[in-house]
Amino acid sequence: MQSRSASDLMIYRDKEYKCGIDVTLAVVGGKWKASILWHLAQQTMRFSDLQRQFAGTTRKMLTQQLRELEADGLVHREVYPQVPPKVEYSLTEKGKSIFPILDMMCDWARQYLGD
């Protein structure tokens, strides 16, 4: 294991981290964030579609998780000027970059449960 120096400190939302894993978990570690990213990697979705996927969450919680992912540059929110308003969510390039990690997590879960 390599030792880390003070120059290896990472800052995310005004908090210092010494480990990239901790930063990753801070970004995608919300209760629904990884699952939201997984679903958006498959297709662009409207809020109501996402809400159906996550029946165990409230509208407020889903909105909060999406806003945080948007603020972190992982999710793009497109609002169409029509009545009623149409809002679609998709992954940004940065959001797409986490898909291999999520895919590996799914594979790991299958192996873990299969043992």
C-alpha cells in the first residue's frame, strides 16, 4: 500500500478527503443515486418514469437526489417549454464515466449472492 502525502488531499463540497473511494461514495452514495445513474445509463427518462422505478422513495427525496447529481455534473436536466412542462433526465459525459464502476458493482453482487 502506498503512503499518501498532504498533496494527495482531495476537496469535494468544501470537505477534505484522503481517499478517492470516500469521494466516490460522497458523490454517488446517496440512497438512490447509484440506482438513478444505472437507470439513466440505459435511457433518458422523465421524472415520472424515474418515480415509477423507485416506488420506495418520496417525490421530495427523488428530486433531492437528482438535484445533487445535477449539481455534481453527472446528470443533465432538460426542461421543454410546453404546458404541462416536460422534464427529461440523462447522463452527462461525466455521468457516463461512472457506468463501468456501476456495472462492476452489479457483477460483484451477482457473484456474491451466487456463492
